[in-house]
Amino acid sequence: MSLIDLRSDTLTMPTPAMREAAMAAEVGDDGRTGPSGKGEDPSVNCLEDRGAELMGKEAGLFFPSGTLANFAAVLTHCVRGDKVVVDPDLHLVRTEKAAFMDRFGGLTPVWYTRDKDEMPVADSFAKACSEGVRLACLENTHNYAGGTCTSLARMRELYAIASQKSVPVHLDGARIFNASLALGVSASDIASCADSVQFCLSKGLGAPVGSLLCGTREFITAARETRKYLGGVMRQAGMVAAPALKALETGITRLAEDHENARLLGQGISGFPGIRLASVQTNIVMLNVAESGQTAPWFENVLKEYGVLAKAMGNDHLRFTTYRGIKADDIKKAVAAFHAFIKENEGVLAQWSSMSSSYQQTP
Ligand SMILES: Cc1ncc(COP(=O)(O)O)c(C=O)c1O
């Protein structure tokens, strides 16, 4: 049985053009900085400049991963013991963690909440940005919330609040181009609501490796030093920067196909009692299975037997992600497999009949 792998958009494979670009890349030692403050790898420099341009920032810096770019950004803004305003479901908090671990970043989180549309609540954010806070972090699209977007109006409101309190903002824009497409605004409009922004090249854009951190020239110079201390320097990184540049050329506009596939998938697997579908806005379909009588890891394991790979996010949430390798036909097959899975497991999803009357589906 061939598997339809919807675990993550990090599964996107490099295109032939990306592989060719890697082979042909002009390279140098990116760890050696010249008088301009840039490294000596021309392909990396080209990628960093293009990334910064797309974000509307002065400068960019290439990292091997989004995790390291976020960590370096936070450590560049802060010193150990500082308070950082976050939502408990940020990737930085739930998955990456290191910034808030005593043995690594040693930072203290100050929480804000999200509203029913999964956007940060302005009042709660304002309250969290109290005296003594060093940084505020946002995420757009929001991964754990199911790839949902924070509107540009809300982003502006939050940035105005933080700026008024002299709190800089770091944006985890791992999927900022998905947000840009869904909101119908440019990525630089979204990034203009943050002092620093990280975006991933290796997710829906399809590059094999890497993330870019963008901000002012001064900030990026400091972040370059942080990256060095964290061991994040990659030497002839042009080998991966050149395909990433291709990803920026070709990967952004085609995200629309992923969004459409996610919409079709969401439509196809919605409506079952005990399984709530989060609003499908981008390339992520998130099911809340808390009321189904089974856990998300159980769903993940059993669904695999039907040829569909999804990812359990904690005990309650099951995530499906679309990306370039997934076609509309795969979505049709995944929907059919999901229906067969439900039908054949109705017995273990037993409580359904008793609770279907109270069941309310999120559109
Ligand atoms: C929102 C968000 N931020 C950051 C990252 C980290 O990126 P990487 O896997 O490149 O470390 C991810 C990865 O899934 C993510 O979803």
C-alpha cells in the first residue's frame, strides 16, 4: 500500500532545479566575515539579501533550521533571566523550549492568550508587556492552532502596543508566506509588525535546508555573533543556499495549491461526531479528537494502517499538512481512507451516539 504522507510540509523534496543549483553553486567560507560584515559565500549572501528584501528588512542571516534561528533571535534580544511575552502554544515554547530552559536560555515566559479565532488577545498582550519585559514573540501562521493566521490589523495593533512600551517583537514566521497568501497581504506587511522575523525555507517553499532571520543591520550583526557561539555557522553553505534561492523563486506562488488541497481535505474529513475541525486557513488541517474516546496518538497509529500518515500533536490534536508532493488525487484517496478508517473503527469510537447531540462542529 502506498502511503499518503501528511505529517509535515518539511517532507517537501528538492526539485531537479534545486539539485542543479546546489551542484552549480558558487561557494566560499560563510563563517569568515569581510569588511562589509557579510560572510564569504556569495550564494549565501545572495539568499540573505533576497530574504531581507522580501521581509522589508535591512539584512538577513542564514541558519540551518528555524529552531536555531528563533533561538539565536531571542538570545540576541535578551539576556538570561529576562522576561519574554509568549503564548504557551508558540512553537518556540512547546517544541523548541531551549530559550526557556534554565540550562540554556534561562528566560522567563509571561503569557498572553488567544481568542476564538486563534489570534493574540490585544488586552492580554498589553497586560503581559508590562514593565521589565524584554521581548514579545508572535507566530504567524500559528502551527499548534492549526495553521491559522493573525490578521494584519491585529498584528499592527499588537506591534503598536509593544512599541509604545518599548518592547521589541520577534515574529516566528516559519510559514509567513502561507499567512501572506491567506490574508492577501505581502509578507513584508506582516513582517513590518516585528523587529525581527524568522521564516523557514525548508517547509512549504521546498528547500532542502534552512531558515532566514531578518531585521535591522545592527540586529543581524549581533545575531551573526550569537549564531557563531551556538555553533550555527555552516561553511560552504552555498550548496544549500542556492537551492533555497530557487525555493524563493518558485515556491511562494505555488502555496495556493497546498491551501486548496488542505481545504478539500478539511471538507472531506469533517462532520464526524467527537472530532472537531479547526478553521482551515492555510496548509494545515487540525482535528481535535479529545471527545472521540481515543487519543491523537491512537488515531495516528491506526490511520497509518489505512495508508495515511498524520501527526499527533499532544494527546488531543491530529495534524495533516499539505505540501508540494501532495496532489489533489492524494487528497481524494486520503479522504476515502479516512472514511474507511472511521467506519471500521466505529466500535472503539463508541461514545459517539451518546454525545452526537451535544456535538458542535467548528466551521
Ligand atoms: C512555527 C514553527 N516555527 C519554527 C519551526 C522550526 O523549524 P525547524 O524545523 O527548521 O527547526 C517550526 C517547525 O515545524 C514551526 O512549525
